[in-house]
Amino acid sequence: MHTTLETTANPLPEDLAFLAERLTAFNDGDVGPSEKKALAVFVRDEDGAVVAGISGYTAWGWLYVQWLWVDERLRGQHMAGRMLDAAEQEALARGCNNAWIDTFNPNAAKVYQRQGYQPFGTLADFPVGRSRIFLRKKLA
């Protein structure tokens, strides 16, 4: 078989979909179905605009919080904690027992630790001058 190696900043959506499909099939055969399902929590203002939110997913009994953002006007009001509580409750309802999140913002790491998340690893200089902190929490 002749192959070529391609590096691109603009992958075709169908190529990414194919890759995801093949890796999912491999993982399903290797460790069982992930039952991956999106999970989002939004806070909206009186006009319906998103002013805070969480985006992530549940898979293999874990909640992963990929994005968590709070508008500056709502910071310091425990909004992140309230959203995490909601996401964790949904994850528990889905049968999850654990959660993880990562950040390179030291203030966010403190918020997550107040929520019961414990650091389990770091990547130094990700980005340069900061450390990316990985945290986990036992839900059940």
C-alpha cells in the first residue's frame, strides 16, 4: 500500500467525521461503548442571552467539563459552582461516578477546588508562564 502524509490547518469535515467514526468503533471494541452524550448548562439573562455556561460531555461513567465561562458581571456570585452542581447532578442521573476539568487559570483552579475537585496533574508552561491544571472529583 502506498501512503502519503498530509498536514493541514483546514481538515475536511468529512475526514474528521471519518476519523471520529473509526476511533469510536475501535474504542467500543476495546473497552466497550462510551455512551458519549453532550451536556451543557446555561445561565441566561432576562433577554435570553447566555451570560454563563458549561459545555462538556459524559462518557464511560465520567463527566468532562470542557468549557466553563461566566460573564464578568456575574463573577464572585458562585455562578460557576451552581453550574457545576447542575452538571454534576445530570452526570449522576446518567450513571457517572466521577468528573474532571482542566484550566490554566489559577483563579478558576481555586473555584474548582472549592467545589471539591482535586488536582491530579499539571503541564508546565501550557501556555508559557502558566501551568495547565487537571482536576477530578468523585461524584458518588
